[in-house]
Amino acid sequence: MDTRFAISQYPDAKALNDELNALIKKPIYSIAPEALKAYEDEYYGKKCQKSKAMIEEAKSVIPGGVQHNLAFNYPFPLVFTKAEGAKLYDIDGNEYYDLLQAGGPTVLGSNDPVVREAVIDLLNTCGPSTGLFHEYEYKLGKKIADSVPSVDMFRMLGSGTEACMCAVRVARLATKKKNILKMGGAYHGWSDQLAWGMRVPGTKNLQSRGVPMFVFKHTQEFFPGDLEDLEKKLWLNKFNGGTAGVFIEPIGPESATRPVSEEFVKGVETLCRKYGALLICDEVVSGFRIGMAGAQGYYGIDPDLTIFGKVIAGGYPGAGGVAGHRDVMKHLGAGLDSSGKKVKKAMCGGTMAATPISSIAGYTAICEIEKRNACQVAGQRADQLVKGINESIARYNLPFVCYNIGSVCHLHTVATMQYAIDWGKLWQVPKILDETGLRQKEMEHMGAAYMAEGIVTLAGSRLYTSAAYTPEMIDDVIGRFDKVLSQCEKLEIVKKK
Ligand SMILES: Cc1ncc(COP(=O)(O)O)c(C=O)c1O
């Protein structure tokens, strides 16, 4: 087992949450309106005209002009035509540093040539899909099982969302219990049952338009980092069908947007054992990014089920899978187990699940990640980046909070997701939703400024580094962030009556 991890030093989760809680009580600081106007006029108005025209045309057939949630950038989405290592290029020929990393999958950097060549070879022989077994399905499964100690078996699916859906069914079959607990604010894909308490803890179904309330009969949330709250809910569930599984993103909900401590993660495991619930680790982001053994390897926990996504298809389509202990995974296999007894199977699959192309891309990418020590290298680049950004934050006396867990970095300027909804104080809900809306808008403005300085971020607040970055590139990126941060000020927000 490869024991190298991206995390050089685990951040103090309590101190960070205190800082984030303080940030949402402060006035909003963001890019100064005149600086934003200059970016709009000089950059977007003059240098992004082809993107603007294409998005305008696309709006006639694509709702909003783009298909991917992360591509909705202010003032309008840009159109990208080339990706290479740490760089992206748009249709107008502008060059950018890529800190979005396709939303996480490309730990090696974008469009890695070794992975690409393996895929091209496969396309020349087998093509992208056959609907039949391919040797790389086995090779990928074996590589994942060899890398992650809790994994005996692996079943590939089409996405992280599908894998989470599948894990819910397997957990119920394996435990014969009903309820699913998740951390408030966490994202486990967009399936009906898990669209509960998304983004902001306590939101229940507020972000689940189109999903009927009865779907959530057996889905519950507990407050991130709060073991007492989790235990209370596990205990109550004993009288209400039991808890089949506890979903956690081990580095914290929304990829550590709200960080959690190592003790908390280990505490969740202990409580799952005590109440007979499966521990389900969603490592869609952290798998093969925090280390070859995932975040679970770093914390030293042994989840019953692990959800993989993103990296396991090396940046190619069809990135998802459920993995875990043999006695649980048997519910995803053929009708008879080795003892000859009938085993109840969870119905899951997909025409494009486990295609040769996703399997070979994932296998090659994971082997290359190990060979190049990519998780640790990307983590070191993130350490350097966060140090540089924090120096700028101090230089301009801004209230912003910047930290990283390995190669997952957060630059909170408004901390929208640090809010929580308390249903005992229902009158506060409209005010919170109003405030998060305002802050969200400022986060988009920050994202627009970073983009105009040649840095692509995830929604203006999350930054993934990859092993394609050199220390010199990171220095350049820090200089660009510094320029944006030097133009930030306290905003006079005029709220609509
Ligand atoms: C933690 C986590 N779980 C699940 C998902 C869903 O994965 P996918 O987008 O492949 O459906 C995501 C996607 O970002 C995620 O971050």
C-alpha cells in the first residue's frame, strides 16, 4: 500500500470554523465595484468576444447557455477549446491556470498524454464501448482493491451520483434497516433521496425543488462535526427502523468547505459500529487525490462502503463506483454467494457503466498517479499556494479565510455555506436565504476577477491543484491572486426593499 498523502499538516478544524463563523458576521468584503467594472469592460468586453457570441447562440438551444453547473460563470460563461497540464485556453485564445481541474478528476493535470495514449490505443482496437466485459474492468478493480485497504470488491457505475444511489440500496439490504444519515450541507450527487440538507446545514428540502417530500421519509441530516447530534439521531432511529448507513465526505461536507476534525471522522466510525449502521465514505473528491488509500487511509478508518468518482475514470466519462467489504458488496453480485445461499441484489447498472474507455483511462491514471507521487506533489503545490494567498490576505487586511486539506484548497471570501438553518428560529430563514444570495453574488464577482487575471477556480472559492503545477507556476498564480485581493474592499450593499 502506498502511504504517501497529500496532507502535510492537518488544519485545526475548530479554529477554522471559528474564523468562518466570524466571517459571516462581518460586512461583505469583495472586489471593488469600479475594479469589477474595469474587468467587465476591458477583459470580458474586449478579450472574450467569441465566447460571448457563442454563449448567446447556445442559449437558443441550451437552457442558460451551458450544461454544466460549474460552467455558469459571471458575467458570462467562457468557451474552452484546449486543456494541457496546468493550463486551459479559451476560444478567444486567452490562457489560464486551471484550478478547477474539471471539478476534481485530473490529479495529474488536464489531458495527460500517458492516459490519452492508452485511450487512443483502445479506441483504435475495441472502441469506447461494447456492453461486454473488458480486461481493464478487472485491472481497475484490482488496482483500487490493492490501494485502499477497506476495499475487497469494486463495482463501477456511470457517476458519483449513481454510486451514492446504489450505496443507499446496498446499505438497506445489508443491514435490513431503513434510515440514511448524512451531514448537513454535504453533496452526495443529485439523486432524489440524497437531495436533503444540501449546501447549508438544516436546509432540509429547500434546495430540492421537484422532489416530493415523501421521498425523504428515511433521509436525515446531522450537523457537521457534531458527534452528539449524530448519536442522538442514531439512538432515536433505533425506534424507527434503524440506521442503514451514515454517509460522510471524510474531509468535511462540500469537500471541506466546512472542515471537520480527525477525531470527528474516527468518532463517526465508532458510532456506526455501536449502532450497527454502515459507514459509507464518499471519496468522490478525496479518492486518489488525498492519497492512493484515499482520505480514509489518512484517517485510518475502515468504511464498509466507499463511493468513488472523478479520478477513477482519469478525467474521462463514466466516473463512478461503489467499493467495500466483501460481505456488503455481495449485494451487488450474481444471485448466489459462495455458500450457495441466495443473496438479495440491489438493482443498479447503466448502459455506459464500466465501459472499456472509463476503465482503461481510470486504471492508467491511477497507475500514473502512484508512479509520479501525484497526490503528494499536488498537496505540496497547494501548501505553497495557500501560504502565498494568506500572505496577501494579511497584507491587505482582509477578513478572508484560506486553507487546504491536501490539494483541495478553499479561499472563503464570503463563506456562504457557513450559515446553518435552525428550524426552531423559523423567522430567521428568509434573512439567511437573502444574505446567502448576496454573498453568493459576490463570490461570483470574485470568480470573474480571478478568471480575468488568468485563473479558473471552482465557483470563485475552491481551488484544486494538480501534479502538473511547478513551484514557479504557483508563484505566478499567487501574484495573480494578489492583484485581485489588492482590489478588494468593504462593500456598501444596498439591499432590495
Ligand atoms: C462528494 C461528492 N459526492 C458525489 C458527487 C457526485 O458525483 P458526480 O458528479 O459524478 O455525479 C460529487 C460531485 O461533485 C461530490 O463532490
